[in-house]
Amino acid sequence: PPASQNNEQGSTLRDLLTTTAGKLRLGSTDAGIAFAPVYSTGTASGKSGRTMPNILDDIIASVVENKIPPNRAPKINVKSEIKDEPKDDKKCIQDDCSKRYSDIQYSWICDKHVLWLRDHKNSNNWKLFKECWKQGRPVLVSGMHKKMNFSLWKAESISLDFGNQQADILNCKDSIISNTSVKEFWDGFEDVSKRQKVKNGETALLKLKDWPSGEDFKAMMPARYEDLLKSLPLPEYCSPEGKLNLASHLPGFFVRPDLGPRLCSAYGVAATKDHDTGTTNLHIEVSDVVNILVYVGIAKGNGVLSKSGVLKKFEEEDLDDLLRKRLKDSSELPGALWHIYAGKDADKIREFLQKIAKEQGLEVLPEHDPIRDQSWYVNKKLRQRLLDEYGVKTCTIIQFLGDAIILPAGALHQV
């Protein structure tokens, strides 16, 4: 029964859990965790309308309930707790961080939604990262390439070592996958004249799809695997041995998600006529992700924009002032354009894409999910409509050479 109906409130483990459930709200800074609540809001009896899920019943049933003196029972008013929370969590965390983490070089970008850690060597970065990560925000860490053996990641080096292998190559424009030699992909990586042509004579926009991945990566590229692992940002969280990397410490009977690493390589869109194409369509990952840009190739050949032209294309995006400043820094090399959305906006985005599909005369089947199917790259015009019609704002990030982008599970993104 709800605690409010119990004469001896808090006298059993069940009551104690019920009365303290309010502390386990999603993202609660009081509880210091970022897990889902242990209660659900429904139509159960009792003033609070909160019920414990069945799994807790199963757990409690196997525990010997010890009596707790009534005068020691915690009395928590859930309503007043929620009311007393800061109105602006974003402002609160920034004001607090500026005082507590003055020894860390960092900035806020994307309308103060993304934390940018500018000094990858600072051993205290994880403390500030933790504050941001609790709120489910993306994090950018720059300069990771300075810790890496750069020669290992050059296109010609990978082609020389593994060019004779076969792999799945995706044509990003028509989503056709073919199995071909890795060398063929890498030969055209920085030389447009050596790239495949499609039926209309246009240059193909190719992506080497997750090659290699997971255990294959470690077995096939041991030197690169070790180089990557020693260069991971925030090793407390991102390293397989990190003490705060929860996925690495799950008991063996859990089915783990594929934690990689995997190599994602794609041609630049600058060499194509259609700049509304993505090399990674809008999708969601089931686990947290760290993506490091280890190499940026400079393509040559007919139809390729000059470096100034590429920079102009980046500047046409809705960019944060700090990112615009980075673009003008000659020591920085931009390589990838990201659009990121909060997980809470997934339903609105799904509804929007289904609406656009109907407008374009496409068949919208009930079993199809435009996000799960990764069937859309949301171009600039559609991103504006998404904002105007659904109030969903795009977080735009330019990933420079050596940048690590860390995304929480559930965040939508396209590249």
C-alpha cells in the first residue's frame, strides 16, 4: 500500500523505497545519478499516484524486511522538492561551474547546450564532464590528434596495409551497398578523378561502412587499436578500463551493445554537386558514443571546392560564434558537419519526417520508422521548418581534426 496509508510509515523496506522514490527522478542532482525513475506515474490509488514497477516487487519479495523505528523514517514531500528546483538548470550549472572549475579550459557552445573542453591534457576534465553528462548533454574535446601517431591514420597508410581486403561500401546518394576492394575506396579518397562514377556520370559519394569494427578492429589493426585507446578523451569514462565506464563493468550475463571501436570513413560532400546529402543519416545510437576525427583528407580534382569554398559552405550554417572563430584559425582543419538533437525531441522529429514524406508522395507504412531506418538527411530547408513548425532547434557542430564528440545514448544526430 502507498506509504500515506500505512500506520507505521517507513517501517518496512517497501515503504522506505516508496517514500524516497522522489529522490530518484531522472537527472536528479540530489541523488547524484542519471538513471530512469523507480516509479511510474499512473492511476494507482493514493495521493501521489505513483506506483512501484513489478521488478521492485520481485526484488523486495526476496529481501528480509527489517523493522525501522518510525521516528527515523525519512519524510519527503515530492511536490515541494520539484517546486524548489532551480528554474533554469542550464544557467545554474554554468554559474556554478565557473566558480568550481576555474582550473579547466572550457566554453559553452550551441546556445550553451554543448560543453567544449579545450585542453585534452587536463586531468580534472572528468569532474566538469560529470556535471554536464548528468544532464544528458553532448561534449566536445579538442586536440586528441596531438596524442596520436598521426602517420598510422593517413589514407595512404591504411590503403597500403589493408587495400587487398574486401569490404561493404555504401553509395550515400542511393543507399546501394556493394562489396569491393578497400583499395578502390582509398584510391579515390583524396583524388576525385579515381572515384567511381554513377549512371549519370556524377561522382559517387562513398562510405566505407564500419570497417573494421569491434574485435575485428583489434585483431586486424593492433597498432592502431592501441594508439586509439591511449588517446581516448576522459579515460575515466571512455576507456574500456575506465572506472566510470559502466558498460565495461556489467556482469557477464548481460547482452552488451557493440561498443566498437569501428572505423568510419567517407568521401567529403564538397566534391559533389548536391550538398544536401549526408554520409551518415539521422539516427539514434543505443549506447553512449565517442567519435574522434583522426584524419581529414584534402580532395583534389575537377569539381572540388577550394579550401576557401569549403569554409564558405561551413559559414552558411547556423553556427555558434566560437565555431565561426575556429573556422578562421589557420591551424584548425574542419572535416565534418554534425547536426544533433536531444532525445526528448525524437517523437516530434519522427512526426515531422512522416509529414514531409507524405508531402513528397512517399508511402508511409506503419511499421517504418524514419529514424530507426536511417532514411533521412535533414537538409537546411527542412531544419528551418522543423524549428518553425515544431519548435525543435538544431545543434550544429563543426568537427575539426582531433575533435572528440561524446554523445549520450538517445541523442539524434546526422553527419
